[in-house]
Amino acid sequence: GVSYFNPQILNWDPMLFPIENQAKSDCNILLFVVTGDTLSVSSLTEAAYYIGVHRRVVLCLQDINGDSSNFIIEGMKLTEKAIKDYNRARSYLSSIANKNRTPIFSNIAEAVMCCIYKLKGYQLHVTHEGPRKSLIGTTV
């Protein structure tokens, strides 16, 4: 099996920083999942940092899609401009990841499979779907 640490908990407390940091330090692959129903500014920044220091990172990036006239995330009503800005941040991270050959997916299951394949030592072949990639096959 594959062990994992998910820092997304309901009652997060700053006292959990050491546990989270140790888990990130000890892991073989960092999987960042940024869904379209969260702002995830800190996750985007953190992912860019880990890519920049050459850690093994896999990304799952989903844009925010919604009617800006009635779109609320994390208690905030987002304007069309805000949605464009948050999606632009995802695009910037995607660009950084592509330049550093970091796998990027929009599908969570494919991102998880990519991590598993990497942990098992498979060579991955991916195709580009715009700025995101799609897992199409592996070889030993």
C-alpha cells in the first residue's frame, strides 16, 4: 500500500505545523490537489516552492468554473475578475510545472495513479492537453 498525509482537516490548528512539515519532509512525492471549489492560494504557492527546490511533485489543478453572479467559495462571493485572477494563478503554476517537467493533471484519479506509478519506478508517458497532461501509459 501507499501511505499518505492529508493536511485538510476540519479543525486545523497551528500546532499541527510540525507534524505537517515532518510529513512533507519524509515523503517521496508531494501531491497537490487544487480543486475548483477552493481558492488554494497557499497550496499554489507551496507547490511552486517545492517544484523550485526540485522535490518530486505531482499536481492536480482544476480551474474555478462558475457563474460569477452567484459563486461563493470559502464564504466569499467571487466576482468575474476574482475568478479570472485565481485561475490565472493556477495557470502560472502550470507554466512553472511544465518548465520543470512536473506532471500536471485535471483529474484527481490520474494524478494519484501517477504518484503510484512513480513510486513503483515506472517510466511515465504523458500527452499534453493544453497546459494539463493526461496519463496514457507506462512502461517498466
